[in-house]
Amino acid sequence: MISPKSMQFGYFEDMEEGRCGPCHPTCSSCSGPLGDDCDTCSSVSPMLYKGTCFRECPAGTFYQTTAKECQGATTSKLGCRGPEPHHCTECERGLVLDPSSLLCGVTGDAQCPAGTYLHHNQFTCTSCHRGCLSCEGPQLCSTCAVNVVLSDGTCVPECPLGTYSSTQDVAGQQLGFCLLCDPVCSSCTQASAKDCQTCAPGYLRLLHLCVSHCPTG
């Protein structure tokens, strides 16, 4: 087991490999190897925004000195003068700026940008959870970003027990989903009862099957 005290700056705990893995070059500290796994940034790209380090804060965000990261209330703003939704000065393409409230939102048949969902006020677009590619609410993912799979509305690095990983091509992009195993399986590779890797409680392994009773005679 990796001891946290043994970890060095610029590395993360790779529990699968049982070693300290290097962070992405833009990260000073991180939770994984990718460019969007940063917790803090290197001096080369010092501006942190949603786990990624930039040379300057992205459009629609501003640097919050207390939090030491770039912040923006939603992904619907191209320009802003502060962190609140009503601090908009310019909106993303397809969204309109309400001159009274200074909120960016949708009207008519327009849709919220990718990675956001329509707020219950039916006007403003709010950011999905970081792991979601698309969502129906703050903690309810519809599809997941690369290298994670969808399980019961949550994006996870691997499918939980009782499910198996499946992929589907959507608009030219491979998306991952967790689907249920057959009830006789505790773990499986596909949906059939013949695809069990281990058997559910109360079932016994017989060749490639899981059975409730061993055959007699």
C-alpha cells in the first residue's frame, strides 16, 4: 500500500499499479496523469480552471486570488466582470444577454452549450459536473467524458460490481456505459447468464454457468 508520506510533489497515487505516477507537465500536483487532473499548476501554466492549467484564464473566466484559480459562474459567458451569473458582458454563440439581469440564456428553440444544462428558471445554462460530457442536472450525467463510464447517472472510472462496460458510438464519439449483468452473475463480461465471471450469492459455478443447485446422477 502506498503511504501518503512517501508521495513526492508532482506525482499521484496510482493504486492500480501500486506506484507513484508522474503528473502532466502543466501540473504541480494532481490526482491523475491527464492534463485535466491538476490540483495546482506549474509556473509555466499557472492558471487553474476545472482541473486544467492555462497560461491565462480562458475567455469567460477571471482569476480569483483567494481560491488561486480561474472562475466563472457558468460556461455560457464569453466575457464577465465577476464570478456571479449576473456579471456577464458577452455571451457564447447561440445565447442571448438579458439587458436587465445581465444573465446569458436561451430563448425559443435554442439549446444550452455542451457541458451545461438548462436551469429550472428555463433561461440560464448551468455547468454540468466536471466528469459529465452532457447532463440533465448538477449531479445527473447523461454521457461521460473520455476515460470514464456512465453508471446510474454518475461518471465513474470503472463499472461497479454487477455491471459490465459497454461502448456506443454517438455522433462519431465513443461513449462508455455500465450495463447490468444477468441476476445470476456477481461480475460479468456481457449481459448473458453464460458471461458470468463470478456468481451471485446463492449460486454455484458449474463449468461456464452459475446454477442454484448442482445436478444429481
